[in-house]
Amino acid sequence: MSTSSTPAPTTAGQQPELKRVLGPKLLLLFVVGDILGTGVYALTGQVAGEVGGAAWLPFLVAFAVATLTALSYLELVTKYPQAAGAALYVHKAFGVQFLTFLVCFVVMSSGITSASAASRAFAANLAAGLGWAASDGAVLAVGLVFIGLVMAVNFRGVGESVRLNVVLTLVELSGLLLVIGVGAWFLAGGEGDFSRAVAFETPGDKSVLLAVSTATSLAFFAMVGFEDSVNMAEETRDPSRVFPRVMLTGLGLTAVVYVLVSICAVAVVPVGELRASETPLVEVVQTAAPGFPVSDLLPFISMFAVANSALINMMMASRLLYGMSRQGVLPPVLATVHPFRRTPWVSIVLTTAIAVALLAYVSLSPDSPVVAVLGGTTSLLLLTVFCAVNVSVLVLRRDRVGHGHFSAGRLAPVLGALSCAYLVLPWTSGRSLEQYRIAGLLLALGVVLWAVNHVAAQRRAAAR
């Protein structure tokens, strides 16, 4: 009998435990699938527009910053193998519920902004694949329907979601390998210009350092995702042993793919054309292999890639709310688990509602580059959280646990905190003000929700 149709046992007479379905292979595909996707498919041209042909450099810098922070995450997830991730770590380190709530809400918001960016990229690739000149309203409608489908899969269960992730990961990886293969074949035939890959060009109003920082801030969106996996700790078998090698392997594999893709892209298509295209990798394949049947498949492969990003980010956002609700930081209703599907259905509904509102807000803004703005906002939010995580790992060194765990050392968390802070500050990161504006609105919403919850908790306590 399928376990999905049988009510799960409960713990302490409360909610059923989450089902441990992830082993090393599924977790690796989960990490790789979450990192790959919207960022590299949609923003390679924007990165190249900041640094010219040296588009691979920001991806390498982003990889280095991500790896430093990943080491801190590994120490914490193997030390505290529970759902909730960064919010749990900050709560254990500082014990301030308001700060914990903000971290929780910021991480949740980053997952939703990423999924919203993916929905816009999904619509753009659908239009490119069908040759459809979609209006803004049609693009928004496609995005909203897409988010609804993601919610349905998320509700179905983590087992089904992760199995779908395996398929989508293989599809999106095949698309990137197609770009690399077609680009290499094009260059081997004497076409293109490989020398562009070492031509460093910056916009006239930016210094080299600021241009690299701006490009890295964009490229970092393509590296995020590794942190989502820690929210699956309660659904992973033997997480203390599995996580270190899986997370670092996943980061390394994606970095290699990104560098090769960016080199092929700038060598095949001039930087100006890459930057102007909303589907830059589709432009690369169609330039390198015009009329070749497989080149027409890349828009649809890209659709699968961004769908995978949206699915995992919405899945993680809902698990984060579930985990923090169990910690008592958020209302207990968010920890409600469906008795048959064994998924946190109330949290899934709430995160979907926020995603719909955010997508509509940004899409209806005039002349707003939706993917770049939402992608940049995602990295801005996460880099802020990463600063807190790197500090938390140092604070929590005084806390001893009764089992062995990974150690990040003393230098990596310090360097991680400093590098993340550098990419957050407006005068060093080169970010647009719109990213800070959206992040500020989301943060304000979080403060309002916290205040409402705090007042409700005080009234419940007074009524007892």
C-alpha cells in the first residue's frame, strides 16, 4: 500500500513527522537542480554587459563567495539537522525572536522572488519557443497559471516533488551541455571569436572593481540554491554524514558548467547582442547552429530549467515557514500537515499567495526588467542572510552537541561575512535602487506580520 494514502503516525500527539526520502543521489540532484536554472539561462547576457567577454569571472567570484558561506551552512546543518535553516541558526545564536522572524521572512521572500523571476523567464521562453509576441498581460497570466501548477506539485508531496526535480534537473543540465557542445563545435569550425572571452570591457561610468562587483551581484543569483537543501534536513537520511560532500560537490559541478557556458556564449555572440536578449542562451544556440532542429528545443529546455527553480524555491519557502512554526516563532497553524499527503499545506497556500502578489506588482511596473530586478533582489536578500549565518556559526561554537559534525574553521566564516556584506552595500555592489526598494517593501511586510502575531500572542496569553 502506498504510504501517501495512509495517515502518518504523529509525535507527542501532535503533527506527523516529515518523511525521510532523500539519500545522497537525490540530494545531489536536488542541490544541482536548485542552483542551475533561471540565473544562468536568463542573466548571462546581463553579466557580460558589465564586464565584457570576461563573463566567466563574476561566476567564479560568486562561486568563491558561495563556497565560503556553504562551509558555515555545513557546520550548522550537521550540528543541528532540523528544518528551518538560517532562521533556526540565528535563533539559536542570538535568541531574539524578532530577529529570528526577520531572517525567516527574508529567506522565505528570497525563495518567492526567485520563483517569481522564474515564472517570468518561463513565459519569455514559451513565447520564444512558439514564436508568440505575447503582451504584458498575457505574460503575467502565464506566470500566474505557472505558479498555480507549482503549488499543486508542492502539495502533492516532497517525494513526488523531488522525483520531478530529478527529471527537470537532467533536462536543464542537458540544455547547458547543449550550449557548451554547440558553442565548441561552432568555434572548432573557425567561426565566432574566442578572443572575446578574455576581453575585459566595463561601462564607461564604472571602475573595474565596481563593474566586477555589479556583475558578481547578478551572477550570485545563479549560484544561490545550495542553502535551500538545509531545509530538507528532516527529510534526509543521515544528514550529518551526507550533507558536506553533497553540497560541495554540487557547488563545484555547477561552477564548472557556468564558466564553460559563459565562455561559449561570449565567443559565439557579441556582448551587445547577448545583453539585449531576454533569452541569451537561446541566442547562442541559434547563432551557432541556425536551422539545426535541436536549436529550436532550447527555449523549451529553458522552460523546464526555470520551472525546476520555481518548484524548489516554493517548496523551500513553505518548509521554512513550517519549521519556524514548530519552533514557536510563527503561528502554529503554519505547522499544519495534511494527514494523507504529509505536506505543510497551510504554509504552501500562504507562500503561493505572496508569490502571486509579488509577480503582479513587479510585472505591472512600467519598463521593469522583471527577471533582472527579481533576481537581483533574491541575491540581495540572501546575501544579507548569509552575513547573519556566517556570524552565527562563530557565536554557536560555544554550544556543544552530542554528535560529530562538520567544522568550517575560523577563517572561512569571517571571510564569508565580509564578502557577503561587500555585495550587499549599495556603494560597493552597484545594485539598482529598485532592488533595495522591493526588498524594503518585503521587509516592511514582515515587520507588520510580526507585530500582528505578537499582539495576538499577548491577547491569547492574557485570556488564559
